[in-house]
Amino acid sequence: MSQPTPLHKVSHRLRRLTPGAGARGLAWLSATCLSLLLAGCSFKQPQSTLDPHGLVSRDQLSLFYITVWVSLFIFICVGGTMAYAVWKFRERPGDENKPMPEQGHGNPLIEIGLITASIALLVIIAVPTLKAIFLTDALPTNQPYWQPSLLGSWYKKAGGTLPDLATNEPLTITVRGKQWWWAFDYSQFGVTTSNEFVIPAGKVVKFDLRSDNVIHSFWLPKIAGKVDLIPGRANWMWMMADDGKVATDYDHGTMAADQYENGLYYGQCAQYCGESHAFMLFRTRVVSDEDFAKWIAQAQQPVFPPGYQAPAGGTDPKKSPKDLSAQAWADFVQNALKNPASLTTPEQKGAALFFGRATCILCHTINGSSAQGTLGPNLSLVASRTALASGFLDNLDNDGKKIDPARQKQNFVKWISQSYDVKPGNLMWHPATPGAPSLSGIVATNAANHTPITDEDWHNIAAFLMTLK
Ligand code: HEC
Ligand SMILES: [Cu+2]
């Protein structure tokens, strides 16, 4: 048996001398930990609902704060009264033999008063709640304030051309929840993109939310709330990203004019939807009217094969750009089969692999080409996206300001050669054996002539993907 050392005795005595020391130390420790923890709570986080940049999210935040203040008020009243009573009527020395105080059984005045107060507090919460429900539930189109949101009244002014369609409607985007990525259709413009979409600032945008597999949830916290995508059900929501120019006469708080300094917002699927659910992210770029019109025009362009040169005598004026690109791709693929040595650049070699041996064409669309697969994202603009694999691999430079081409290329190679490692469970090259470390073997066995895909091939395909912007 060990005897207590002198040091033990001293510390023991010290502790007895200062009975509050332990508790005080604990209080200091918790305060330090708490302040460290709270220091991490910046309102400026990419997905913080406390830093709204849209009309719907701002409305929801003010509702949240009203609820918080009312609850805090109730907490202080009830908790304060209880603390006061516990302290004031506590047992004191010598109270042991006193009789029990007289027990009360209800006081009509207090009871009715409390019921009335509760009703009043609930009404304080209910009125803005109902207002918020009405706000989100009806697509705003008929008040004068919303007129600028109708397609016809602004898109043409922004320099864009509109096909013959209902210009009295706001911009409408159909969101399709996939496992585990997002497709975005701008059907008014015949444009489809994936994983990253572009909207004009200060305009009402309607989102039709669809899923043909499981339930997903579309959530862009800084701009709007979240709504589920349910198979067999036509859900929708609307949102409007801030724009200083139109904000002046609106009463849902103040709107800052600095919204497009970066204009990039982060969203994600907020409903568990399977193996890769946690990686089902997306991004939104909020741009000016002019930039939106430019983006649509760019997205409507068909893609031509790398190194394509128009015939010397000029192209047939009767042919549309889509006809021309279709012909150009047909020629390119023919030539790649017959005369592979004529492919000189990495981009051309990559394109030939994409349409041939690597079988990417089975699942992906490239506008204007024979690649029309829809199992995977539309890749026509893939190199203009700030991220890859539904927001997972970041292509931005260290400042987060612009796309870093070196990093983007690295991400392309990593994704196409090891997508299963990057995003476990994703449905691109889903291996027969779960957990297969590398996918090149699968590509090789899928490939028409069983030639393995080499490292150089992956780099060539990545070089081709880099041209899709
Ligand atoms: C079996 C169908 C299939 C094949 C074949 C296929 N992909 Fe995919 N691809 C997908 C799916 C599904 C996704 C979405 C994966 C995810 O994010 O969960 C995807 C995602 C991608 C992305 C990311 C797109 C984005 O928006 O970030 C790229 C790039 C890509 N594929 C390139 C290729 C290339 C190159 C090939 C050929 C080597 C190829 N894919 C073959 C189905 C396929
Ligand atoms: Cu999902």
C-alpha cells in the first residue's frame, strides 16, 4: 500500500481551504471552450442560413428570429419566476419544524392571464408565419414589382433572343434529382446543364422539382429554403437572388448591392438518398442580366470536335450550326477509326477515346454530337463549372475566385480514372465488386478491343474535357 505523499496532503488541504476552486476552474474551462466553439460560428459560412442573399431566405430568417425572441422571452419569464421561487422560498436553518405552507389550488386570474398571454405570443408567431407561407406558396407574377421578372420584359433587353414562347412567364428551371447528381433544364431556351446552374440576380426564378428515382431535397440555403423532389409528384418552388438595383422598395429587410462580387452559392441534397448522398452537392452562379443572356447563348451553341476547321469554301448557309456540328462529329469519328495516326493533339486523341474505346458516349451528352447519353451529366459545359462530380472536386484557385486550369485537369484525371474512390458508390463505372480500387480495368474489359486504358489515355480524355466550355 502506498502512503499519501506530502505533496498529496498539501494539495488535499489546499482544496479543502478553497472549496469553490474546483467549480470556478470548471466554469473557466467551459467558458473558454464555449468561446472557442462559438468563434467557429461565423455567419459567413458558405451554407449559412444566417447570412441570407435572397428574398425567400431573408423572409425565413426574419421568421426564425421572431420565433427565437419570443421563445427567449418565454424562457426568461418562466425560468426567472421558477429560479426566483426556488431561491426565495428555499429551506433555511431552523425551518425544519415549521408546518407546511398553505397549498394553493389554482388562481383564476393567473390562469386566464397566462392563457391569454400564450395566445398573444402564438399570434405574434403565427402572423409572420402565415405571411411567409403565402409568400413562398404563390409564384409572384401579378404585382407591378414583379413585372421585371417576366421573361419577355427583361431578357430581350439584356441582349438575348427568345424563341417563340410564353414570355409572360418567369424563367423556369426544371431540377431533376439523380443518384447522386443534379440535372437542370432551361426548357424555355432548350438548354440542359448539370450540377451547376446560372440565374440572373433580382429576378423571380421558378423551379420545377422532379425525381425519377428516390426522394431528394433541393436546398440552396443562402437564397431560398428547401423543397423535396418526390417521384411521381410535381413539386415546385421559387426564389430570387438579391440584386441591389431592384431592392429599394421592398420591405423584407435591406439588400446589399455587392452581391456579385463572387456570386457563387453552395447548395446540396438535404434528404438522405443513398450511398453517395453526402456528396450530392451543387453550385449556383448569380449573374447580371447581360451575363445571363450571354451564358444562355453560349449554352445553346453546339460543340465542335477539337481542331475543327470550317471547309475552305465556307459552310453551307442553309445548314444550321447543329447540322454542321453533327456532320463534323460524324467525320471526326470516321476519321479517328480509319486513320488514327491523323489525330495529333491530346484533345483529339481524348475525343476519339470518348466516342470510342472508353465508351463515355454511352452515358453522357455533348450537345451537337452523337453523344446523347443521359445516365450521366450533360458534359457540354463541364469545363466551365467551378467544381466536378456534383460540386465535390473543387476547381477553383486558392482564392476561390477563378477556375485554376491545372487543378481542374488534375480533378478530371482523378475523377474519370478513379471515380469510385473519389465518390464511393457513384453510378459512373459502378464496379461489379464494391470497393474496387481502380476503374481502369473495368474500362478495359468494356472496351471494344480490350486494349487497356493507359495513364496517357486518361490525360488525353481530360485534355478533351477541358475544351468543353
Ligand atoms: C455507366 C454510365 C457512365 C459512363 C460509361 C461514363 N460516365 Fe461519366 N458520369 C456518369 C454518372 C452517373 C456521373 C455522375 C456521378 C456522380 O456525380 O454521382 C458521371 C459524371 C461524370 C463527370 C462529372 C460531371 C460533372 O458535372 O461534374 C465527368 C467529367 C464524366 N462523368 C466523364 C466521363 C468520361 C470521360 C467517361 C469515359 C471515360 C465517362 N464519364 C463514362 C455516368 C457514366
Ligand atoms: Cu439526393
